[in-house]
Amino acid sequence: MFNKKSILSLVLLLTCIMAAKAQVKIGFEVSFKEPQAHYAEVQMNISGLAKDYVDVKMPVWTPGSYLVREFEKSVEEFKATAAGKAVKVEKVRKNTWRIFSAKAANIQINYRVYAFEISVRTPFIDESHAFLSPTGIFMHPDGLIKSPSTVKIIPFNTWSKVSTGLTPVAGEQFTYKATDFDILYDSPIEVGNQDVFEFTAAGVRHEVAMYGGGNYDKEKLKVDMAKIVEKETEVYGENPNKHYVFIVHNFLRGGGGLEHLNSTTLGATRNAYNTAEGYKGFLGLVAHEYHHLWNVKRLRPVALGPFDYDNENYTTNLWVAEGFTSYYENKYLHRAGFTDVDEFLKDLASGVGTVLNTPGAKYQSAASSSYDAWIIGYRPNENSKNNSISYYNKGEVIGILMDLEIINATKGAKSLDDVMKAMYLQCKTLKRGYTDAEFKAMVEKISGISFTNFWAKYVNGVDDVEYVKYFAYAGVDVSTENATPGKPVTGASGQLTNDGLTITSTTRNSAAWISGLNVNDVILSLDDTTLSDALSNVRLKSPMISLDAIPLVGKKNIGDVLKLKVKRDGLEKEISLTLKENPSVRLKATVNENATPAQKAVLKKWTGV
């Protein structure tokens, strides 16, 4: 037991530790001497740490993207001074540098970062702009992840703007502050001459920073993006931000997004805004990433925060974090008026079809897919579609089924919206993430029924999706037809090269799979017809083609034999494929005109309009 003296000593010790941490100041200055060569110059200043040595660490991954990316590999010319004198530096771990500061109160660290990978999760710099994905740029002193810091950006001399969700430091241009490194690492920074416009929605100021040009209509985007923000905020009852930033990178062909606490980075196709499909795709991306403002960033699995930036952070709940967000993307587009009921149902049926048509869905559960994101999800191989399923896809389908089950069980009184709001408020109150058991318990509390069998089938199991049963709750009929009725398929795809068609994938249980056609086999001829002759009348948009796209294959019937001459490891070999029916299906969902009042009530609650 502690006596009063011991307690007093402990309090004094903790007070001293807190005071010491409060005296530590950490600041960064980022400049660009050679942006055309893709470099950022980083200066890190630490004061108030009088230690024999100081370790500084760079994260090896970035939250929201579940892959160890080893950002430290891009660091060059790391050096340090202490009290104004050069000191010894030693790398003691792959992402950790040790500065032998000899108890100096002031340390200055300088290093360069090479940034030339275009994505929403990695830094990229060229002569036109700099995108600073912070986990790939900044470092933190070991043990001081909760310390505040400041960041000063010095734009290249032809750049004039900085866009970020970080809080500006009053009176200091392009200087920002973060209350801790979790905030800094969650705040991307766009530097350049981006086109910036704003709109207000749900009482929040939203900034949109467009890089790369494009045929977008700013006034239209302000209105339509605001509609999405309002609909999403309605579900949760509050918007946790005062300022939100969309950083949009427009490329020839772009896509993808990464969520942050009060911002997001989006990849878009610059000249697709004026097409119905392209514009819907962009608004869907906005809806998806903005929903992460709640789902993932605040309503989160317990494993996803506080983060371990040195190692993988495993969770079985990415099917909720990402899969449900994919489902809600469609719900928000519909609720905001961008799709009608028919298109909404078409989009959901397409999502179900993706799972039905992925062989790996029968071999990997949603929970397993989530857990294995680190080893499979972000680095698939040629066989991944055969033994795994994306937690985005399977989670979306689980969201559809769960929503319908809840609405049906409560006769239209409750929906998945109520679960998401309740879990958000629970995480906010408890100040931590949820466990799988807690999420299941909330679903059961809201619905009033057991979800044990549902979890066993769809979350932890690989049962076939009972989509007809669930859609029927809402009076929606789902018909299924073969994707290519009467046409045979080989189940093989490849890339055209000077040598022939190099196989890049085969589908489980297809003709190619059964015959033993291998990835990396080079097809030289089909039924004694050279590949060049077989493709002589085909206009190809891409060197990546399905074997089924070759006219000679398309003329055959199911059950016919296709003879291939292939080269494997430099040796020629003959393979015979017995062509099979396409196992892929196409779903069509339509509202039953004779639906019962109970079904109509479910449909109304489900669509939310």
C-alpha cells in the first residue's frame, strides 16, 4: 500500500515529467530547393530535451491504408547539430535515427525526402506542386507522440498557396500547429497554385483545393457537395468539425481517396466531370471519404487508435469501416437526389454481384479479409481473386443485408443509421474504439433480435448471400441471369507482348484452371492459328485482354475443345481447354408493384426518401 508520503512523491514525479514534456518544443520547416527532382528539405528543431541521446522515428505506414510502406526508405542526408555543433548520428532501427546530443537543450535535424509516387497516401513533389502526406515527411521524438508541434511551409518560388486541415498560427504565413503527432500525421498538406473554392454546409466551412485542372464546374460542385455533407450529418446528428478540406488531385486517369480527421485527399479524372458516369463517380468518392469523418476516424475499431506507427495494427472490423462506407456511399447519393430508386437498386445489386462473381468469396470471410488487409488486401497476386475477397465488397453486402434485417425486424422504426449513430456516440463517450462484440451487441439492441447466426454466416463465415430473401423484405424482386448466356469462357486473361499473350490470371475451376494453363505461360497459337492471325481483325484498346476476346474463341460452343500452343520457361507445350459456361451472373433488382404495405414501409425506410 502507498502511504501519504509515497503518494506525494509520486504526484511530484508525475508533475515533473509533465512539466518537462510541456517545456519540449518541436518545430518543422519544409522547403523545396529541387522540386523538379522530387525532393523536400525538412528541418526539425527540438528544444527542452536534455538527454544523452534522442531517437526520432518516421512512421512505416499511414492510417487508412493498411500496408507497411517503409516511408523511411526515401530519407536522405540525415544529419544533426546540438547546441550549434555537428553531432554523431546513428541509425538504430529501420525507421529510427539516434542523435547523440550530449544533453544539449537545442537540437536541429536536417534531412531530405524523395517523393515521387502518385497516390493519395504517399508524398509527391514535382515542379508544379507538392503533396505532403505527413507520415512520409515528418518524424517524432520517441516517447513524445503526444507532444505538440508547429510546421512552417516555405513554398517554392513559383508557388503561392498552402491547403491543409491543420490550425494556422496567427500572424505567421503558412505556419500551422498540431496538438500532437496523431493530428499532424492525419493532416495532409497541398502546396502549389491549386484552385481553391469554399462552401458552407452543416454549419462547417469546407475548402476544396483542386490541383491538375479539369472540366469541373465550381458552382455546381459547391451545391452538390454541400447536399452530401448535409445528408451525412443528418445520420449522426452532429458534424465534429469547424473546418474541412478536400484536396483533389486531377489526373488524366485518377481515382481513390484517403480519409483524415478533418480533411481528405481524392484522386479524380480531370476531364470526366462533364459526363454522367464521371460526375457520379466523383460525388460517390466525396460521399465515401466524407462518411469516414465519422466511420473510421471517430466511430472506429478499437485497434485503430492510438496507433502503433512502427508496426501493423490488426483488426477484424474493416468490413464495417470500409465496407459499410461503400454501402453508405450509394445511400447518400440516393438521399441527396443524385440517383433514383431504380439506379439505387441497380448499384446495390451490382455490389452483390461482385461478391457472387468473386471465387475467393467462398474461401475468405469478411473478418479474415479485414485482418489480412496487411498481407493480401494491398498487395494481391495473380491468385488473390481465387482465395480472397475485398472487405470493401463483402462489407458492402453485409451492410445491405444488415440494414434490411434491422428495418424488417423493427417494422420500419429503426435502421442501420441508428446503429451507426449509437456507436459513434458510444465511442465519443468512452473515448475509445469498439470491439466486434460491442458492435454486434448494439445491432441486437437496436433491432431487438439475435444476430448470432448472421455473424456466423456473413461476418465470420463464407455462406452464400441470401440476397433474394433480404431484398424481398423491401418488396424488391431480384432476378439472376448468366453474364454471357450461351457463350463459352476460358477463365484466362493476359498481356500482349512481342512474344505472344502472356497469361496473368486464371479463374478458379475455369477451363484454364482445370487444364493447367499457368500464369506466365505465353500463348503462341490457338487451334494451329498463330496469335497474330487470330487477332488480325481485332482493334485493341489495351494490351491487357481476356482470352475470350479473341474471335476464334468466341465462335466456339460450350463443351468444345480449344488447343493451345504455349511456351513455358522457354519450352513449348500443348494444352487443351474444354470450354465451360460462364459461372458469372448478372443481377437485376426491381420494385414489386404488388408489394405489401409492410414491404413498402421497409422500402421507404431503406431508401430514406
